[in-house]
Amino acid sequence: MTTKVLVADDHGAVRAGLVLVLSAAPDIEVVGEASNGEEAITLARHLQPDVVLMDIRMPRMDGITATRQLVEFTDVLILTTFDLDEYVYGALRAGAAGFLLKDTDADALIEAIRLIARGEGMIAPEVTRRVINAFAHQYAPPTTESPDGLDELTTREREVLAHIGAGLSNREIAEALGMASTTTKTHVSRILTKLNLRSRVQAAVLARELRLHTDQPEPWARN
């Protein structure tokens, strides 16, 4: 199945390069280009892309503001130059399905779009610890009130949420908790629904804010 992508970046040369890279993938179709957030929203409503590849710093409307509206009907992958950009945390809270750095190689970018189109989250591996850990702790204070739906989570769902916050994939969560990957995927889906979250990344940030803990080492601490 073909994944339709809208590219939003205020630099024409960057957009052209991204379009060239994505067009090389047989299962990805670039359906449009936008130079700012307002244009991205207008085009996305008309073109109905599966994924919007979104820059953060753009004129007229920035990527974070645009993401808040776009996630109502499509998935957003943030692509930024900055590996410790204060805007990234805001983008994740806005509902972005993930983010990558602009120096990500072509194959990784294409695979990230495929993952997000399948409903997974994607964060640049080299900055997972620095962003999810640093932003969730440094830029956002611990949550003092339980979010709506938290009391509806089962004990197992709370365990899964804690592991999401630790940065584990569905496969790793399944191994840690001794259950099938399909069961893990079902738990993740129910967690997002109960907590009214758009993406797995939002769930990870929330788990950090709630200070949920797991006995499993985080991926970057295993070697």
C-alpha cells in the first residue's frame, strides 16, 4: 500500500531534497509541498496525506502550532536541525508521532515514515535519552494531577505504559512482560484510547511526567 506524504519546510532546497529522497521509495508518494504551517494545514485537509513531514521553525505558522491541528486527522513526523531544541518537546506534546534530525540518512527517514504510517512512534535513536529524559524532566514538571483515564488503566496497562516511557519497543515490552507482541500492541492501543493520546510518543512523555518506573534498563543503558 502506498503511503502519501506531505513535506512542510520553509527552505525550497530542503524540500526538493526530501522530495527526491522520498520519491525513490516505491511505496511512498509525495502528494504536496508546503512552505509554512498554514499552508501545510490547508494542503493536508485537501490532499489527506498519511504522514506530514514537518519542520519546526517556519514563518507565518510554526510546526508546533500546525501539528496541534494536523494530528486531528493525520500523523506528523517532525524533522528538525536541532537535537536539543526546546520546541521539540512542545511538538511531542502537541501530538507528533515522532521526530528525526535532518542529518538522518535516507533509508532511516523512509523507514520512519513507514513505521508512523503503521501506527508506531519514531524518535531519533541517537537522541532518545537526551530528549525523552531531559525534556520530560527538565522542561515539564512532574504531573501532580492524574490525567483523565489513568484510573481506567489495568495493572498490566500501567506496566506497559511504564515500559513505553522507558523507550522500549513493542517487541521489547513483550519480552520483558512475557506476553505476545500482538497482545502488547493491543495494550498500547487501549492505553492511547483511555488516556485520549494521539501517539506512542505522547504516552512516553506522560509516563515520564508521572514518574512511572520499570525494573528494565532503558535501551541506551544496556551496553
